[in-house]
Amino acid sequence: MTEEALINGLLKRDETAFKTVVDTYKNRIYNTVLGILQDADDAEDVTQDVFIKVYENIGKFKGEAKLSTWIYRIAITQAMDLIRYRNRKKRGGFILSLFGANKELLYEPPDFEHPGVLAENKEQSVILFRAINKLPENQKTAFILQKMEDKGQREIAEIMQLSEGAVESLLSRAKGNLKKMLSAYYQSL
Amino acid sequence: MKTPEEIEKLSNAALNSLNHLQPAEANPFLFAKIKHKIIQQRQEAAATHIRLMFRLSAVLLLFIGINAGSFYVINKWQVAKPKTAKPIKTKSGVEAVSEEYFPTTNAYSY
């Protein structure tokens, strides 16, 4: 099925077209979201929400970018929204805890082991993911799209709606920051 | 204490740990789960809609009830009132005009 046929099918609320879209993009979207959220359950929930948004908002798709690019944008926005929500809750919880109102544990993402990492790299990847989590949003997104999705700078630029130069700078800053964090970590051992 | 070379080596190893990463696979039943979630969301939306309509109807019923009640109470009071009131004396048109021009009272005689 061509991309145009898929879009037309989605517009007509055709279940076969929707199933094809889900089956075509589910692994890519799940992988990206998993890299951002670093939690398998959250990643699955967000992946489901992404496809529901695609199904409900296909009328808003203007065809200026590829369908895959549009789906990636939705996925990144959804994942980042969840992180922002968690961080807001964390900050709010901290303020409330000062007044003794909130006895709930603050959200701290646990150490993440990606299922696709080679066995000999597992330990280092946990440390790397911990560092990735501390990167600014844009740097984190660009780095994950490059490392986990094997995307080129042009594609990352399309997804993030930035220029290629901006993406190049983001990636170089992300790598620099990660190297600094990793060096500091290994120095402290 | 690690030497700067060792730290550099370890940092690079960590940075390259995601090379040759095998992509994680999404749940094979993802589509079924999405379908179920869409249906659930629609049902929740419909239930919210029904609850809202029920509340609005309750408010409307209460409003009608208060109005009907007050109408009934006021009406009852207005029906009961004429029993104690003086009977109204009706006048013919000629009597009214004659009374106006030739008053029987001496209210205007100074």
C-alpha cells in the first residue's frame, strides 16, 4: 500500500489501513519512545497513544512531510509531555513534602537496560542511559534518533523541524556533554 | 584512582555501548490493544456525556419543580384572598362619568 493510499484509508477510517500503519511503524516508534522514556511499560502506553492520535488527527496531516516524519513528531511530543508531567509532579511533590503534605515517593527513573544492547555492553549502556537522561530535551531527542534509530542528520532535522546545521550542533553538544558526564562519573569511582 | 587515559577509555566505551544496538520489538498485540483503548476511550466519553446530560436534566427538573411549586403556592394564596376582601362594587359607565363631574362628596368644596 502506498503512503497516499494509507492516508486516504485512514481518512476513511478504514481498519485495514490503520492496521498497516500500526504494523509498519510500531517497532520504530516503540524504539524511539523507549529510548526517551527508558521504561518498557511507559513506552508501550505512549506508543498506543501515538497511534490513537494518528488515527484521530489524520485530518490535520497536511502532507508537507512524510507520514513517518509526522508520526515521529507525535511520538517525540507525547514522550516529552510525559517526562514534563513527571517532572512537574516531582517538583510539586518536593514543594508539598517541605510542608509534610505529600508522603508519596518522588519519581526517579530506575536504571534502564535496553533489551537490544549486546551482552558485553550492558553495564556501560546503563551508565550511558543515565547520562542521556540528564541531557537537555533537544540534545536527547537528536542523540536518540541518531543512535537508536540510525537516522541521518537530514531526517532528524525534518523530524525536529530544525535546520541540518542546528541538528549537527545539537549532536556535537550532546556528545560533548555526555563525555563530560561520563568522565565525571568514572572519576568519582 | 583512575588515570586520565583510563577514564577516557571507559567514557568512550560507554559512549559506544549503543553501537550495533538491536531494535526492541513492540508488543505483537499492539493493534488489538490500541483498538481496545479506542473503544474504552469512546465509552468513557459517552459515559461522561450521559452523566453531564443527567446532571443538566436534574437541574432543569429542579428549576421546573421550584417554578411549579411557587406558582401553585402563589395561586392558592390569591384564591384564598378574595374571601376576606370587600366585594367590589361595579359601576356603570354613566354613573362613573356623573360621579366624576358631580361628586357627591364635599371633598372639593372649600
